[in-house]
Amino acid sequence: MIQSVLIIGIILAVISIAVGIGVLKATGKEKFTGYYPIAVLGIAGILLACAAPIVGKVEIMGAGLGGWGIAAMFAAAIGFIVTSLVDTYTNAKA
């Protein structure tokens, strides 16, 4: 189960970084819309982790709801860090 949660987290992190950077490049310098998809992923992770004890044993692709929540929160944290670093260095050059 730990391996599947790590793989899911890494895949979600790569997707969130790609989407965040893509949205940042498409919008202006003073907009924060690049962070919205990552924030939605983090909120979804919190909801999944909180729903896991209520719903019970539900497995999706080898990981339970709590594992999906942990993976989503991990991906959101890494996505926020990388996207903010890219945004900082992009705005510093201008």
C-alpha cells in the first residue's frame, strides 16, 4: 500500500506542477490563478483523508481513501513549492 500511495503522490505532483506552471505562463505576472488547481488538489486531499474513517474500507488502485488523501496533500505541497519557485524566478528576471 505504501508503494501505491507514493506512486500516486508522485504522479499527482508531476501533474499539478505541469498544470500550475502552464497556468502561470498563460496569465499575467500579478495573478495567482496558477495556484488554484494546486489548492483544489490540497482541499480534495484533506476531504479524502477526513472521509476515510467515515466511509470505511474503500480501495482504489491499491490505496484506500486515506492513502489517496495523503498522496493528494503531498502532491499539493510539492506542487506549491515548485510552482512558487518557478514563479519567483520568472518574475525576478523581468
